[in-house]
Amino acid sequence: MPLQDLPCLSLQGSMLSQARKINKRKPRGCLSEGLDMECTPTELIQQWSPLHKHQRLTSKGKENTGNQFVLARRSRRKRESTSSISWDHLPDELLLRILFYIPLQDLLRMSTVCMRWHRLAFDESLWHSVDLEGLTHVGPALQQVLKTGVRMLRCPRSFVEELLFTGTGPLQIVVMDLSSSIIPTSSLESIICQCRQLEYLSLEGLQLSDNVISSLSKNPNLLQLNLSGCSGLSAPALADMLQSCTSIEQLNIAWCDFSNDHVKSVVANVSASVTHLNISGYRENLTLDDVKVLVTRCPNIQTLDLSDSSLLMADSFPVLKQLKALLHLSLSRCYHIHLAALTGLDKTFPTLSLLDVFGIVTGSHLSSLKKEMPRVSINSRPFSSVARPTPASRPIGCFMWNRKCRLRFKL
């Protein structure tokens, strides 16, 4: 029969079966001889011919015994080279410079990335100044901060639970503000007893002890000390501390739980280099004799606050006249000083520029007094700024003794 008259299915089936028989007898290398015969259909050739893209180097079955066995493996793609530099390739100095501009919360998160970043995140250079104002349960955080070698620590109005800090060496704190915080005396002792480089310190409103005061005497470079409103310290311990800290320039010791012995210890042992002194709030414990001792011992006083001293009268002005550099005098609520004694006070103190007489002069008498002494600013400073870390003239939380903390915890 002619080839075109054969059924397509039977033809394909017979040709496939014939091809399998030939394949069993001959190797595939001889397959081209059968496919080149003129009786081979074109469609069968297209179906039988393997695609060139997927040709394999090996064959299966018995035919592989006479040929060399080869395993082919697709080569991996090479990673495209990039021009960027990995963080792992940056030196520590450059990473520390980058971390210097990161806020406190983000710096703590980055410390959990890996061991290297944890080491860099707690590097001493990044923790130079820290602000933990207003935090509750700040004990663990404060203990970790103290271990970083912090030099400026601001932690006012905070709640510190029991904290027993035991470091390997003395702390490097130079400036510290713990004003109005709730902190156990034992925790405060564990911190202060390891400080040797303090220059600016505020413990306003805290419960102290003789151990705290004795530890302060080991800081000879102390320049400004704020102990206003403190309690729990004895007169002998206070005298020893003032004798050791001879570099104090500003001392605020107002409204403490003091007796007459405490006041006499202050005026008799305060450093002669003091230029700003607040010793207000002692009512009947501060006498004219104490003022005489103070003026003789500290002739360079520029700011003196004797407010709420009910025993002082106008006879104290000739004594205070010996202070040739006096710029600011506070006599608020010294009710035994009459208005007539204040008239002409600018002539008694030629260098005087600020005068506080709250509670003594009010209303129209204040206006007339201002007219009589136009050179002197009267009742312009309702709050004392002596040794205070944040004066009322600056926003709270921005500066501490004109220094700004870099790492600040924001509530």
C-alpha cells in the first residue's frame, strides 16, 4: 500500500515498537541510520529527536557499560559584585562616630544585634553624659549606667529602689544631679563612697548620713555643692567635709534640718574661696555673731542669701559692708529690718545690683524704693540660683550647670 494510505495511529504505533526493538539491538549512535531512511515519517522524526538544549552526556541502562560515565553539574551563579561596603568591614572608630548621634532608646536596641554591636553600644565614649530624669524603678538602669564610666549623670525627681553598687574601681562622675529623688540612704552611700572626681553635685531634699558627708570630703575638686533641704547629717561631719573641700565656690545649704551647732559649723569652716553662699531659712539659729564670723572668713562673697533669719536687724549692714564685691543680697522675710533702713542701701553697698526683700517691702512702698534706688534691681529673683543645677531662668530638663546631657531618656 502507498504510505499515505496507512492509518496514522497504526503507523505510529508500529514505528515506535520497531524503534524500541532497534534501540535494544543497537546503541543510540546508530539511530541516525534508521531515521535517515526515506520511509520514516517527518512527524516521527520531530517527536523522536531530542532538543539540543537538554542533551545529556550520559545514557541510562545497559548502553552505559561501554561508554565513559560522566556526571554533569550546573555551575552556580556568581554573586554580582556590589560597590557598597558592609557594616562588618567598618572599623570600630567609625562605627562609634555613627553611634554617637543615635538616641538612647535606639542605642539600647542596637546593642542586642550582635556581640560586636553590644560592645560598641556600651563603649565609654558614648556614655559621657546621661539624663534619666523622672524615671521610676530606675535602679537597674542606674547601675548599668554607672558601669559605663559616665561622667555627667542627671537623675532628678526619680525613684530609685534598693541599689548596692559594687564596682571594680572609683567612679568617674564629675557632674551629678540627684535633686528631689527618692533614693534609700544605703543606695546613695554606695554611689557617693566611690566618687573621687566630683566637681558639681546636687543632693537637694535627700536624706543623707555621716557616711555620705564623709565620702564627699574625698572629692577635693568640688566646686559647687547643693545640700538645700537635706537632713540626717551631724555638725562634726559637716565641719570635717567643709575643711577638706577647700575649692568650693558655690554652697547652698539652705533650709536643712540644722541646729545652732550646724550653723556655727558652716560659718566657721566654709572655704574662704566661696563666692556664692545660701544659708537661708535658719530663723533663730543664725545670729549677728555668725554673720561677723562669716564675713571675716569669706571676704570675696558676691552672692549672699540670709533670708528667713528673724534675728537679723539693721545693725548687720555695717558688718555686711565689709564685703567689697557683694552683688546680690537676699534679706527676704527678715522682718526685724524696717523699710527705713533699706533706704540708701545702694550707697552702703556701691557694687550691689540685686536686692531681694520679699515680705518686707510690698505695694506702694516697693515702688517708692525702686525709684530711690534705680541702679538696683529689687525683687527680680524669687528663687535662689546658688549651686542649683537648673536655675529658674532656664527650661527644666535642658541644661545641668550649663551643660547638656547627650543621652536622654524620653518618657
